[in-house]
Amino acid sequence: MHINWGKLLVRRVLHVIDQLVPASGVASVVMLLMKGVSGFLHDIAVYGACDKSLEEEVVSLGGNIHKLPDVAAFFGRPFSKSFSSLLQSTPYEIVHGHLQNSAFMYLREAERQNIPGRIIHAHSALGADTFLKRVRNKILAKGAMRWANSYVAVSVEVAKYSFGDSCDDVHVFGNGIDASRFQYNASVRQRVRHELGIKNDVVCVGNVARFAGLKNHQFLLHVFQEMRTYENCILVLVGGGQLESVINGMVHSFGLSDYVKFLGVRRDMDKLYQAFDILLLPSLAEGFGIVAVEAQCAGLGCVVSKHVPEIVKCSKHIQFLSLGSKTEWTKTALDLSRIRRCDGAMNVEMAGLDAKTMCNNFMHLYETLLEIRHVS
């Protein structure tokens, strides 16, 4: 555990997450909040994998990393004991929970120790890739609602799924991105395409998603295969996951091995978007779909499934399609791949999907929670 007492503030926030790794969208949101929500000292309690470079970045921002036992080990008892000790030793005023299936444990302890701000932040519409895990998470989420006193969701769809139609006091805060990082850059485009061996006359189809059933790579491959009957195309897959070898096998069986690149988990997505000509996201479920916002910021056209919340729309070059017709996906993708690229950063900011807007939303929420405490 890293402790940094060099920057003491009266108002302290503890973010609880399952892993602090570059591939985690939740971790990315927390890092942006650390940088953009001023007037608060942010610490992170994590009960899973930790990336060394992100740990160092947290410390450089004045925060502390608290590594806790796995929440699932020994019925959560070691986790609960460690979390209780953490709250007793540090004067937190807000516990910001980002995982619903474990929040009933740590928010219950936060309530017991009279922490005034207890936030449950729902990031996903399903939260798991299997039916049984989704049922489990739904039950556990009910416990989180009991102990929280503030509810946040990244989209209306997630709010309804996580908290129910009757929960009217849910704050819907879309995830934000650093728009200046992802804006279109023609020179970077040329350099990255050269590095990837993609010629100028080739249509580069991009997909950024973990290899899991909900991300629907099988449908993506069928669409790409049809696209190749009309244009010289290459598919770039970015991400990791348990099904990567399965998808790789499908690529081979489709005869597409020479036309599909597996890039693994990357930390330079801001550069890779420049090399793409179109982004496809045929997900079976998405809580938000941050990659679509990043791609639009880079001036890309996007074809996404209707399971992606429309809150991510920040340009006229994104189409939400059903998953019924691969031919419709093919035609739409090829049409949007021909658009003239331009900087989409202003569109992102106008849609309120930039990091500054997201951070301002949470800063206001934090301050409101503490004002209520002081009044009462």
C-alpha cells in the first residue's frame, strides 16, 4: 500500500474498484476524476489487479492506493475487515463505489461508520457475460441500493436496469473523455498506418472491445467478410479476453487470416483511431460505449448496434442499427468510411461528453452530499 500524506485536504474521496489496469473503462473514469475534480483528495481501494504505472500516476496526483483482499475470497470476510480498518484510519467523507455486485459490503460499512457520502455508480447495463452471473449481480445490487444515499448511472438504460423505473433520484452522468487527446490528426494517421502496414487505398475497419460474448465478434467477422466483397479492407481488433483464441480460430476458418490484425490491449488508442476509416461496434449490450465517443472525436464514422445507448451520439456520422442484417451493416459501414475526416473535439464538448463536464458533474454531487450532511 502506497501512502502519500504530503497533500492533506479536509475533503477526501475513496473510490472502490475491482482493478486498476489500462483496459478497464471504470479505472479510466476514476483517473479522469482524480485529475479533474478539484478540492478533494482522491484515494483508490482496489481488490484486484493493479498496473504499476497507473499506481505511480495515482501517487503523483497526491492519492493513495489501498490494495485490499479479493472480495470473493473466504466469503468476503478478509475484504470487509480490511475495508473497515481503512475507514477507521482515514477521515473519508465520500465513498464512491464503482462495482454494484460488491458494493453492499463496503457501502454497508461506510454507513455504519457514518460516512456522509455513499455513492453507487452503475457503469454497465448487464455487468456480466453469463445469465447466472447477471442474476447474482442483480440480487447483490439491491443490497448496494439499501446502503447508498446517492445513485449515479452512465446512461438512462443503465439507470433503469440497475435501479429500476421507480428510482427517480438517479443522476445520469455520461462518461467523459479528454477530447484534446483524441482529436483528428492527419500526420499521426499516416504514421500509424505505415507502422501497421496499411496502404492508403485500403479501408481500415476498427473494433475496440474485449473478447467476450457480449461484444459479438462473430457478427463483426461476417460483416467484415461481406465488406471485402466490395472493397479492399483490413480489420484491426484491439483488446484482450478469454475468447480471443476462439475468435482467432474463426478468422482462420473464414479465410481471413491475412486481413485481420490482433493488436491486443493498447494504451495508444488516441493514435490508433487516426489509422481507422470506420469503427464497428455490434455489441449485444453496452452500458455506455465510450469507444464510440473517442472515435467520433477522431472524426470517424461509427456503426454501432441499437444496444449502444444513444447518449454517445455526438456527430451526424454515427448510425445505430439492429443486428438483423449484415448487408445493412456492410453498406452503412462502407458509406461512412468515405466521409471527410475532421476534428470532432468540439462536437464531444457540445454533447457534454468531455472530461471537464463529467468532472464538474461529480464535483457538484460531492459538494451537495457534504452540504446536506452539514445542514443536518
